[in-house]
Amino acid sequence: MAKIIVKQVKSIIGRPESQVKVVKALCLGRIGKTKELEDTPTVRGMVAKVKHLVEVQ
């Protein structure tokens, strides 16, 4: 499967609980942390929900 690299670029402090849970589910949680994930519709939907907090490479 194809892979995407997701990097957290903004803090989750003060964000709604649903967005915090999505960031944690993506195995992120700190600014600057990156994770290589499979490019599936589920992951794409999660990234779309927190697109203002993460960067996709």
C-alpha cells in the first residue's frame, strides 16, 4: 500500500476533545512528531478532520 507521512505542526492544547482524540489516534501528540501511515480512506478522513494541526508530506 501507499504511505503518507503526517507531521504535527500545531499544539492540541485548547482544542476540542474530538480533535485531540484524532491526533492521538494518528500516533502524534507533540509538535514536530512525524509518523508514516498507510494511505487509506480512514486515515485520510482523520487527517482531514485535523488538517489545521498537521501537515502531510
